[in-house]
Amino acid sequence: MEQTVTIQCTGVEMIFKKKQALRNVTFSTNSGSIVGLLGPNGAGKSTLMRILTGILEPTGGFVEVLGRKPGVETLAQLSFLPDRGQLPNWLTADQWLGYASGIYPDWDIALEREWVRKLEVDRTMGIGTMSRGQEARLQLLTCLSRRTKIVILDEPFTGVDLLSRERISSAIAEETAGGDRTFLIATHDIREMESMFDRIILIGDGTIKGVYDTEELRDEGHSVESCYREVFA
Amino acid sequence: MPPDMIWRIDEFQIDPSRPLYEQFVEQIRAMIAKGQLAPGTRLPSVRETASSLRVNPTTIMKTYQELERLSLLVTYRGQGTFVTNEESAITRSRRELARSAVARLEELAQSIGLTLEQFIALAQEEE
């Protein structure tokens, strides 16, 4: 399958008041791939993701998402799972999905049914009574039920139990196999995810410390984990 | 049509510091060589495999392509990917596995100044 560039960042800068949050951030992602955004807390991962969604405008550099500047049009082609995001806890899963299917024009009811089954989401359950793992699965389900080309996940595994993590990883691998979705995933869960990434972007202190294709790294005898250690130790 | 089998993650031993595709090729090749995967077995699709093993789908696609290049797998459009029914392809693969193992053994023998035959004789000698 032909790969196209889905996200392109060139020399992206972000300054909040006097603090430089991102400096000269340059990388790209291809369609049909899973890209890991890895780095310690406070490295600038969430800031970068918010720039890609168009929520924040960078103070310098160029960003293109599906060939356009992030904004209302690109937001419609992108689903985003924010860090510590919360779904309305007074609704049941079923009520939430009914609401979500109404607000997203690209909602696909067949995809919704498929992922409800595969991610084992109980539609009758109140969101307020869900465990972290159950809520994380419902959040991912919300991202996957839209026909978006780009899925951005900020720490999808934080506080999520092992079996839910495995189901989430399986769903991501399966969705990427279609060939036209790009996943950009910020995570600390390197062991769970390392055989899933095509490419890793290492980010620390607001700047890119390295971009590697994982099979090339392994060809040189490095694992994703050992590379991470070398860069950040 | 469902596949005849499903991959399980514990069937593979994966070293995270070697190319994953190479390891899947080696291990599936060995399963075919020893008959653990019988000729004609229908394998799960790339999508199903990526999901059950939680591995990048491109890796699985490359693995299947390489095994097809080695004539160990055959893909029929719309039907799926199967272990070959050609005994000769499997025999050839077994022979290649044996040859490369013997070549490694031969190198080891030479490193202590022996021929392969002397090396084996030495190993089998009674104390």
C-alpha cells in the first residue's frame, strides 16, 4: 500500500510567556503507521499534541496535518484522546455513544458496534461507576468509531489494568492494518508498545532527541527500551 | 472462512533487540519444517495476526511476504494465506536450515582446529 505523509512538523517552536516549551521540533509520520512519542514527564509531548489538534497555535515553525494547517477542517479528520480526559460521568456508555454519534459527522455505527464487542464495553454501565480501564476502553472506542485518518492518543494506558491494555493494543494494531490510519501515541508504557511502533520520536526538554525507525534500530542491535535509556540516561 | 488456527503470543520467543520480522520468519519457518504447521493450513490474516500478537501490521505483512518468497506460504486472492502443499518446498527449507546449522558447527570446529567429522567424533567419544 502506498504511504503518504500525514503529519509534518518543521522547526516548531512554542513559547508560553517566557518559558520555551518546544524548540525546533521536526518530524513526520506516514499513513498506515504507529508512531510513538516518547519522553519523560514535562518534555512537551502534550503541548505538541495540542498543537497538532489545532487547540494551540505554535509561536514558530510549520505544522501540516493531512496537508493543511491544523484548524477546524483538520480537526474533523483527526480523533484525539487527551491525557486525563474525562467523559461525562452522569451518562451511561450507551447515552454517551448516542451523543457522540450525533456530534461527529463521520461517526460509523458499524465501527461502533464492532469495537463495543471487541473492546468489551458494557453499554448499560454508568460512566461514573467505571474503572479506569473500562473508561479508557470507552474513550478509545470513541476515537475508533469515527472514520478519521489520524488518531492521537495521549497516555492511553495510564492507570489501565493489564487486560484492558492488551485489548487497547490489539485494537490499535488491528486498525492500523487497514493501511490508511496513522496513530501517534504518547506513552510511558514502552514494553507494552515496543513491538507495535513503526517509528519512535524521542522528545526531552521541549526538543527532539532523535527519530528512529524501530526495525532499523533493532537491525543495529538496539531495542526501543535500550535506545530510550541511552538517550535519556 | 475462518482460519484453521490462531497465533498465540506465547508461541513466539521475541528478542526486542533484533528485527522482529526476521524472528517471525525464522520461527514460522521452523514450525513448518517440523510439521507443527501442517501443509495446507490456513493462516490468520495480517490484520488478525497483528491484533492477536499485538505487533505492527507491517512487520506481519513483511513476514508473510518473505515466507511466500521462500515458497513456504501461498496466498490465494479472496481465500487467504496457506502453508504450501508442495513437499519439495518444505524439504528445500529443511535442507537450508540443516545446511546453515552445519555451517555454523563447521566454523566452531575450525576454531579449535578440527574438521566437522573430527569435531562430531570428539563430541561422541566416551571418556
